[in-house]
Amino acid sequence: MQENAQNNTQTEQTEEKVLTFEELGLKKEVLKAIKEAGFTNPSPIQAQAIPFILAGRDVIGQAHTGTGKTAAFGLPAISNMKLNSGVEVLVITPTRELATQVSDELYKYGRNLGIRTVTIFGGTSYKRQIDLVQRGANIIVATPGRMLDILKKDMLKGFAPRMVILDEADEMLDMGFLDDINDIFSYLPKERQTLLFSATMPQPIKVLAKKILHNPEFVSITKGETTNTDIEQLYYVIDEHERDDAIIRLMDSEDTKKSVVFCRTKSEVDRLSNVLSNAGYLANGLHGDMEQRQRENVIKGFKNNSVKVLVATDVAARGIHVNNISHVFNYHIPFDPESYVHRIGRTGRAGTKGKAITLLTPLEFKELQKIKQKVGTSMGHAFVPSKNDLRESTLNQMVQAIENQKIYDEAHKVLDKLKEDIDEETIMFKLISMILDKQDIKGPNNIGIPADKLQAILERAGRRNNDRNRRGGRRNYRGGNRNSNHRSGGGNRDRNRSSRNRNR
């Protein structure tokens, strides 16, 4: 732990010194790809990890979604490639979607060097995947199950990657792939560079890291960097039955270019995607029970803008990396702070601004406080706009749109025909009314807990927290006495009492 702490200090110092990608020592072809991708300065995890990876060190990287992890390992991996013999880099990811995303990104980073990437996952032909590798692949991005099958069947002759990367290691643990990962490493060369990237570091991942990495550097973004400062975070307090009306009203009032709505369950994803589609939004759902072809079609649609609103579960959206997502909506507040960070990390990427909006009921204030305390994030409270508020906002947008509208030659002909029977002022009123007819605002006028009622709820919650803190202080004081008794022999009684409680 002491060594890790020292390494952390070193990486933070490195971050302060490194301001540009040029200073990191990457190949000129890779720097050109960075410029083409629109990157400006390295993110914190990139600035910390890239120098160590370029130096050939094993690395543990801890960072959340949206912090630039793929570039953090991909840029130096490609820059260090020898490009003279077979597959040099193996990347293992938990899901097919993430494997495809990572493969696409690595191809972009390496295309100026002629890098070829192949994605390997289940549900497709073994023969086709092996053929693609044997045609001269430099990088394989694979899911654990299919990769292990191929290694067990000895389908890749002479397979000896110089670098192996585990991406989203904690997600692979959650999905039950840890045994597969251990088995995969039994087929890989001992002399290799190994990188492990994970949002969290539960004990099984620490054990795995100790087993497969050699004297690794540990790099991590600090707590203050856990949530992206480019993301505006707001929460709205509503009654349970108002969720659908609230999310539609907020989408109507926000300038949502492309958004992700997170739900807790697969059935909720299906229902809400239908609700939003019926409300006029280009919405589609994504969850684990869908066929692979369906999932691929939804993701493709989200990328090419035929789907503007993606309604998804946490696991299904884990592999979605799209840089132009303007909004993330939490239909329900997530169960834990880690999920919150992962969710909102879908927006505010690649230097753009984003907004994260969370719906919650008064009963969910505990989850809100837990997220604020653990993540150290700043979340502002706002009220759902009323119909009147939204109508006023819409009028202002309409005025601006009319001012900016280009005038076509045909407009003069239409106006001349209208003026034969109607005066100009009436014509203008009618045209504006036609536009207003299309501005259909759905739902009740007011949505959410009103300000006076919410204030009373917050005051009661504050009093309960103070009471709990006072009771906790008294318990700690009594606990001190119990510790004293334990030292003087009273501990046996406490142990017997604990044993009886467990038996009950």
C-alpha cells in the first residue's frame, strides 16, 4: 500500500507537468490521429498512465466511464507496437458492445500506422474470426468466453501477445468472468506487459491484479475528478406517479440533441421506450434480454441519429461510447454511487458540456445524500417547468427561429395571394398560430413537489439526520465503555450475547 501511495504521488506530479499530448512521447502518426479525433489535452487518467505504459511498465488504472480510459491504454499501446509479427496486443472486455467500441477506437488511433484490429465475441462464426486474425491482425479485442474457447481449442497458432489489457475488470467480476480471465492468462506468455483498468477495486480484482501483474504502477483520478466538471447535475423531486410526465416535460424543455435514459429493470426499459416513442421522440430500448442483432441495430441507430433517445439498463449501456450525448436522465436514482458516476459519464465527453438529470421521490433522499457524500459531487435542485413556463420558453425560441429564418422567393408569391383576401396583420397572426398549434405540451400544468411542501420535507429530513447523529454519538460513547469492559474481562459476555443474536 505504501508503494501504491508513492506511485500515486508520482502520477499526480506527472499530471501537473504534462499539458499536451506532444509532451508524452507518442509517435507522430499517433499524434496525428489524436488531432483528427479532436482531442486537445490529455485527460487526468491519460496524463498519468501513458508515460508508464510507454516505458513498458505494468499498470493498474482506476477511473470511471467517460474519463478517457480507452485512449489511456490505446494510444501508448499502439505507439509501442513493432508491427513486424502477428498479434501484439490483446484487449479483453466484458461485453460485445464494449469490444466493438474499443476496437473501433483503437483502429482510429492506429490507422495512420496501418494497424488492423479484429473483434472476437460469441454468436458469430469461429472460422471468420480466425481468418481475419490470420490475415494480419495487430490487435485483438475479445470477450472472455469466446477468447477462452479459441485458446482451449488451439485455434491461434503461435499466439503470444506482447501486451494484454483488461478493460472494465470490475464489470467482468460482476458478470462472473473471473474464472475465465484466470484461465486465459494460463495460455498467455509469462513475458508480457499487462494493464488492468477498472472503475472500482473490489478485493477479488486486487487479488487478480497481484497474480497477473508484475510490480505495477497504480494510477487513479482523485475523488474531486470522479465526476466530470463539464457535466451540470440537477435533481427534481416528484411523486412516484409523475415519473413519465416529468421526463417528457423535461425533455420538452431541454435542448436534448441525443440522450440516454437509465432505468433499473428490463421491463421498465420496454415500457418507457414505448411511452417516449408515443410522445413523439425517436426512442428505443436496450437491455440484456434482446437478441444480439436487435442490440446492434439499436446501437447503430443511436450512432447515426435515427435513434435520439436510448432507454437502457446499466449493464446494457456499459459498452456505449458515443461522444455527442448531450443529456443523461436517471428515471430512478441508482442504487449506489458507483452506478451514478458510470451513468452520468456518458455525457460531457471529449471536452463537451453535458447535463445529468435525476428524478427522485422524497423517500429517495437517503440515496441522494449517499451519492453526494461518497462521490463528492455537486448536484443542484430544480423544479419541473410548468406548462406556462414551457410555453413562455417556447415563444422565445419561436421568435429567435423566425428572426433567423431564410426568406425564399416562393414566400412572396404566397404572401401576394393571401393579401388578395386578408390584411397583412391577420396573415401574420394566422401564420404564428399555425406554428403554435404544433407546440403541443403534454401532461398536467404542474409536475413535482411544490416549493412549500418540499421545504417542509427537507426540514423534517434534516431533523432526522441530526437526531441520528446525536444517537450515533451516544452509541460511540457507550461503545467505548464496552471496549473497556472487554479489556477487563467483560468481552466474554458480549461475545456470548452476539452469538445468541446470530442464532436467533
